Amino acid sequence: MTPKKTYEQLRSARWMVPDDQRSFGHRSRTMQMGYDPADWEGRPIVAILNTWSDAQPCHMHFKDRVEWVKRGVLQAGGFPMELPALSLSENFVKPTTMLYRNLLAMEAEELLRSHPVDGAVLMGGCDKTTPALIMGALSMGLPFIFLPAGPMLRGNYAGKYLGSGTDGFKYWDERRAGTISREEWQGIEGGIARSYGHCMTMGTASTMTAIAEAMGLSLPGASSIPAADAGHQRMSTQCGRRVVEMIWEDLTPDRIVTPASVENAVTVAMATGCSTNAIIHVIAMARRAGIPLELDDLDRIGRTTPVVANIRPSGSNYLMEDFYYAGGLRALMKQLGDKLDSTAITVTGKPLTDGLDDVKIWNEDVIRPLTNPVYHEGSLAVLKGNLCPDGAVIKPAACDRQFHRHKGPALVADSYAELKKIIDDPDYPLTPDTVLVLRNAGPQGGPGMPEWGMIPMPKALLKLGLRDMMRISDARMSGTSFGACVLHAAPEAYVGGPLALLRTGDMVEMDIPARSLNMLVPDEELAARRAAWTPPPPRYGRGYGLMFSKHIEQADKGCDFDFLKTEFGPKVDEPAI
Ligand code: FES
Ligand code: MG
């Protein structure tokens, strides 16, 4: 390590060093916590943003794991300062964590700005926590490492593996079809999530932590370590040690997150089978670093990057635990060979591709070679057309191939309540080619773009033995979902996007190879419907929701708040002390 900074040049020294009354206060209050000057003098202060809470099962271990981070910080001569941050549990936070991703991003940025810290370890992993913490820390610009929570152990019931989300959805369809007893259902309930850690399918959590690592923001190999593996403690301590060095080296995120590192992150995401949610987050993260990533870039990279991680839901059998045993994300990167840009560096200060030659792939059925992929191109496709001029996304790898080219009549629901009436009625008149549409579920309409996009199969089709159909919404879907679901239609219906003009009975045509999605309605008719359309009433009259509605951007722009964007205004000054 070559130090580039002296102690006096550290940011925290402004709080701790001057011989004045304010610094007297900072020092005496540090002593109030039981420390003496030898604990902090000459040492960088490391913020540890901890998203632990009693409402966050995926981060349950962070209460303990933070001690391992502190241990590393202390070993390297730093002073740790744990700062709790919003825990954003996917399961408990309503109406959806997506409503609050930007709130956590703001919290992360302002926690770092307002406290006497020189760098940070960000502890996250459950879906939104990863992009939120990183977005905030990128905007603040201090050296940081992202510490991924790690996937939970495989689910298990009756000797069979269970995957988070994916198997819940699958067996719920069976339960609704009447093929699973109450006892079996309860067994699945107790077996599907049996340790701390984030969802262990290749859902949003696993995709986002893979993206963070591929972008260079985690220690190499960190994102694949299961939460319950002792390697996770060791990695936590290493994060603590390394961030102290990064502070001395002044290894700020603008040196790590570059167009090359973003390209690497997207390539790796595509090769994992990539949650659709990741698209929104990776766009938002890149834009915080001043890199104008677009949906078209994702489609371009996707077309030439095969899915090589054979993990549910895109893959057939395996889960994140198997992925780790097969060599983890580093092994996947090795399979990608020269698709990765070797100029991008990581928190280690070295190229992402450094050391990949020595990485072993232990199971080539789990982490496939490019010559034998799970799916021949990336798992996401971006569709455009008169239903979604700014784009919509679909996961062709996770849907029945017969829907890759599909034409059928629309059946439109304006709200989730309306949709429920359709899907719960075993005699509802619909056909296998029906295109089921849910609108007003976007960023503003949802509000917060809930994960309603994997619309449950209607009972009327389930009883015919069908398990997939074409569905369209302006919502998101859980990264662990599957099916012929078109998502994120932009602009959303609630703000007058063309999805608002679609009517039941209109023919809809999707062609995934051609990347198109259209309603077969003449332009004059659409113009007449547009003239007759009235905007729905605002969702919020006060509070955070009002701010959200006024400033949230559409899905194709990453759903950031306009005022948080890097280019929005002048850089925020350091606080007066
Ligand atoms: Fe936390 Fe899935 S619920 S990652
Ligand atoms: Mg999820």
C-alpha cells in the first residue's frame, strides 16, 4: 500500500484535530463512549452502514457480522463507527421496498456526508439495499467497499431443494390448482427459508450483489459466499482491513466505476440470468457515477452474452449454494473470458480480471462454458413499440418458448383488485392466447412500481393444465419469478403512457426476436382515445409519497429522483463544522 494522504488530510481530522471548541466537543463525546485519544488519533474513521433490523430476516446475521468488520478495521489501524440504516426487508415493507430505495440512497449519502468518516463499508444484500447503498455512496464519493449479505442455504422440503420465491410461486399455483395439501404447504413454508442470508435463487438480491462485485465494489469472490459459511466472517474482516488501506490510498469510487466497469457489470449480470429488477438498479447506479447507461446498452450486451449460470429461475436445477461450490462468481467471470474489460479495477486497486486464470471451475453443469450455455443470449430482452415507446423488458429465458412470438386479444385490468376478480374466477371467459394486462402499477401508479408483474395464472387456465400465458404490465416482478411477463412498460399508464389507451379485445402482438411489442390499433383510433383520456387523481397529498410522486423518474431511467441525479446541480459542499 502506498499512502497518498497524511492523517491531517483526512476528512475526519477536520472534526477531531483542531484545538477549538467544536473539536473539543467531538473528542469529549468520543471519550464519553469509552474511547481515549489513542483509539482515534492518527487513524481513519470508517463508517459501517448496517442495514440490520428485527424486520430484516435476510440481514439477521449483520448484528454479529458487523463485529467482524470492526475487527478488520481495528487490525488495520482504523476506527470503526457503525451507523444503522434503513433495512428495507422485501417481505415486510409495504406497499413495496421500491418506494423506499431512493430514501435509503439518500440516507446513505447523507449519513456519510454528515458524520466524521473517511470511508465506508456498506452492509446490504436484500434486493433494494444493494443499489440504494451504492447509489448514495457513489454520490458522496468516499472510498467504500460493499459487503454482500450472502445467500441463505438451499431450501429443503421432503428431500427436495426449494428456491426462494421461485418455488413459492410454483407451489402456490399447484395449491390453487388443488394438487397440494395443507400439510405439504406448511412443510414448504417452514423449509423454504431456513437460514439467514438473502434469497438463494438468482433473483434480484443475487444479481445485484453480483453486479456490485463485477462493478469492482466488493472484494473478489465476496458475493457468492453463503451467509452461513465461515468464509463470510473472514470476508467481513477483510472488508474492514481493506477499506482502511483504500482510505490511505485515496481509492475513491470514481476511479472504480467507469464505463468499462459498468459494461463488465452488465455482462456478468446477463450471464447470471439476471433479474429484471436489476435493469432498473444498474441504470440508476451507473447514472450516479455519471455514466448514461440506457436500456439499449443492456439489450446490446444481452444479445451477445449467453446465460451460463444454471441457477433457478432461468436455469433448471441449482441454487446459489451450488453456485458457490462450483466456483462462484469468479468462476463465472473466468468462463466469460475476454468479454470482460481488463482495464476496470476493483476495490483491491487491481483489475477485475486479475487472477482469473488461476480460478477453478468445479462443476461445469452449474457454471457452464460459453459453448454450452443455459440460454444462447442474455436473459433479458428490451421491447419497443406503440405500447411502450420508451421500452419494456422480458426474460425470454424464463418463459415458455411458444410465447417468443405471440398475438392475442388483450384483457385489461386497471388495478390489482380488478385483476384479482379475473384470476380467481374459474369460469372467467379467457383463452390460452389472451394477453392479460395490469396497468397503473408503475413508479407513480403503483405507487413505487410493486412486484405485481408476474400476474398469477388465472384459475380458468390453470384448470386446463396451463402454467404460462402472455402478460403485460408497467409493474416490476420479483427477480425469482418466471413466465411470459412483459414488465416495466414505459412510460407507465398512470402518467398517460400508451398502455393507458389499450382496451380489452384489442389485439396485441409481441415478437421477442424482433424486440417489438405493439397493439394493433389504428393511429387515428389511438389519437381519439388519447384525447378522451383524463389523468387519475394524485396518490399523495403530503409527506414522502408526495415528494416521491413529484420527483420519481420512469423505469427506463432507473427510477431515481430527478434531484438526486449527478448532473442535477452543483456538487454538495462538505458540511461546515
Ligand atoms: Fe431479502 Fe429476497 S427477501 S433477498
Ligand atoms: Mg425479490
